[in-house]
Amino acid sequence: MDTTKETGALPGILILSHGPLCTSLIESAKMIAGDIQNVAALPFEEGADIVAYAKEAKAVYDKMPEGSVVLFDLFAGTPFNQFIIQCEGKKIEGLSGINLPIFLDVLAQREYKRGAELIAAVEDLVRDGIVNVGKFASAL
């Protein structure tokens, strides 16, 4: 099995979450952005074997092109913790706290950026993605 990452391909996005959030994010993004390439979702289901889940997640990530990223629902949640354990100290690029605006930003930015540069660009955009609707509505 060839585990060498492709260097010129569009960076992959792996989304890991408790339950179906990760798959729902992809379905919602398709409604907005159309067809989405090189994205994988692995929901961690109640009662699942956590080690098997983490090994599968790492295997999926290892098959993705160079510069790919991982998006997690929660920092230090089971999908995050188990994936990090499987990485055995190897650096990965990713974000926790995934939501639809963040996912759409990653999709758009990955055409021009990859890895750490992609995460840094999206991290800057995230700060403007949270809007206090009460303040917004009162300004109208």
C-alpha cells in the first residue's frame, strides 16, 4: 500500500465529530458550495471502539495529499484525543470548534493554501465569523 502523500493535489479535509455533525456539515456545505472534493467525515458514534475509530481516522488522513487538515468538533473531546494519540507526536494541522462558516472558509482557502498556512488564514477569518445578532439587529 502506497502511503506517500500527493504533493500537487488539492489538500484534503478530514472532519471528526461526536455523532453525525461532521457528515451534516458536508451535506450543508454542498447546498451552498456545490460538489466537494477530497473531504472525509468520520462520526464517532456512541458505543464505538475508540481505538478502532482513531486508527481509521489516522488511516484516512494518511491517504490524503500533503497539506491536508483535520477539523474537530471539540478540543480535547474523544475524536480529538484519540486522533492525537494515533499521530504519535507527529505534527498535524487542524482546528477544533468546527462549524459551517469555518468549514466553508477551509473549502475556499485550500485552493490557494495548505497545511499551517491554510489553518492560519482560516483562524483569522473565524474571529469575524461570530456575530452578536442582538447588536447587529439593533444597528438597523
